[in-house]
Amino acid sequence: MRKAELKKACQENNDELAQILHTNQRFILLQNQGSSKKENRLDKLSSLNEPAYRAMLLTEQFLSIYQAKNWITVRINLRAWIRDTIQSQIPAFVELG
């Protein structure tokens, strides 16, 4: 998803979006520390490319499955992720859900 959106942004000469979607920026949600710089990038991404932003949120949600402390929470998080991926209508995630 990110690669396709990055390619599209490059083809359309959308440098601002391409910079946010670049590999160096893709782990912004995975960093547990909050900062105004991180929030600014996420806000910018949500306004420039909402599907890519939703995909990043779904990726973060998926990682919460691994952070669960017990099997009950794992099942709850996995079911929620599957439900949210299907509802997202993002083809790459719908196929996984």
C-alpha cells in the first residue's frame, strides 16, 4: 500500500507526500514516544493521503496483537483488526482480513 502510494506521489510530483511516505518515515507510528514532530507528520499524512494514513493505523493496530499480555487479549485484538481491515476497503488489507 505504502509503496504504491509512494510511486503514485512520485509520478504526480507530489514531493510533500513522497517525503512522508518514504521508507525513513514509515515507522513513525511504531515509535512509542510521542512528540510534536511525529504528530505534525501524521496530521500532514492524514490530510495529504487518507488511505495511506488509515493503512498505517491498521499496521499499528496489527502490532498490538503481539503486545498483548494474554490469549484473550490476542483474540480480541485480532478480531478487531480483521473487522477493521474489512471495513477499511483498502484492497491490500481486505485480502488479508
